[in-house]
Amino acid sequence: MAMKVKELADLVGISVRTLHYYDEIGLLSPEEITDAGYRLYSNDNLEMLQQILFFRELGMPLKEIKQMISSSSFDKQDALKQHQKMLLEKRSQLDKLIKTVEKSIKHMKGEIQMTNKEKFEGFDFSQNPYEEEARKLWGDKAVDESKAKVAGMSKDAQKVVSEIYLKLASIRNGSPKSEEAQEAIKEWYDCLNNNFGTYSLDAFRGLGQMYMDDRFTKNIDQYGEGLAKFMCDAMGHFADAYKN
């Protein structure tokens, strides 16, 4: 039975705007769009969404997911086997962390003694999905500069970031192309370049598109529901306007 976008979002536990965005970028398009404009998703769509979310759980960027599932050689069953392998590895790491926590509790109670090495068993800093995605988009130099600036960012700079988010949140229900919105998004563009590294217009647009990922949306929308989508649209329009 076909499902409407709200039904699918509720079933899966993701936002409607995420499904809309997946459709916009050609990652997951509904089986049918009715004359009334309703998106209808089939069982095949649900299976593909499951694949996409498995990839996302493992930290893969949307661009790579799209390339992979669009390939003529993509096999759903093989992909599921790979998901299983990687998730088992992830579970193994989590089991180690759980044991470390349990031993740490006993250590604090004086029941056992832990070596310094044992206190850090299970931690794995070899991969950071946010950083990995950023490095692929903008390169190592830009990310390294950004990390250094973030580490040394003053309280005043942090305050500026918060003020810009609040300003954008206050106008998020209007048009992202409006003069007011574009002035505010330019403040964000300038803030990024002054405090976090050098952002080209293409990088700025790419950052806005990343905001539509649930990982980012959840944090940004703390300032106001729908802010991530508003910023994504405003940043895209800003990049287009200044390139032309």
C-alpha cells in the first residue's frame, strides 16, 4: 500500500522536510505524485530508504550514497550484508566501551584497580563523520584551519554566532530570498569566514545543504523549528546571487 510522506516520516522517525530534501536531490523520489500534489511512497521506496538510513548510520555522506545506490552494480542484498558486518564491528566497539564504564564504576567504588590503558579501552577516534564529510567537500587545509579557529574562538565570537542564529530564527517563516533574510545570511557568511576558515560560495552552499541532514537539523532547529531548511535555502540563494 502506498504511503503519504507524513505517514512515512512518522513510521521511520525522520522529518518530512528530510524526505522532501531527499526527493529534491534525487536521492529518494516517491513512486508517484498525485494530481493534488501528494507524494506517495511504495514498498520499493521503503526498502531504498532503509538502505539510505543504514548508510547514514555508518556516517556516509549523501552524495556518496546517491552515487552508490544509483550504480547499475548496486545490489540490495550485498549492501545489507555489508551493513551487517559494519554494524557488528560498531557493536563490538560499544560493548568494549560498556565494559570500560562498568569497570570504571567499580574502580571508583574501590572494588577493583584499573590501569591507565584500561580506562580508555573501546574509544575510537579514527573516524569523525562530520569532519570526514567536511574534508571531502572543502579539503584538509580548510578543515584544519577551521578546527584551529574554533579551538581559539573567544566568548565574544561565540556570542556573535548565537545572535546570528537567533536573528535568522526570528525571520525563518518568511522568504529566504527576501532582502532581510539575505542580509542576515550574509552576516553568517562573513562570520564563518572571519572565525572558521575560508569559505567559497560553493562551500557555503554545500554547508547549507549539509544542514538538511538530520544530524545537523536537530541542533540547528533548537533555535526554531524549520531554521535549518530556511538557512539551507537562504545560503543557496546567496551563493547564486553573488556568483552571477
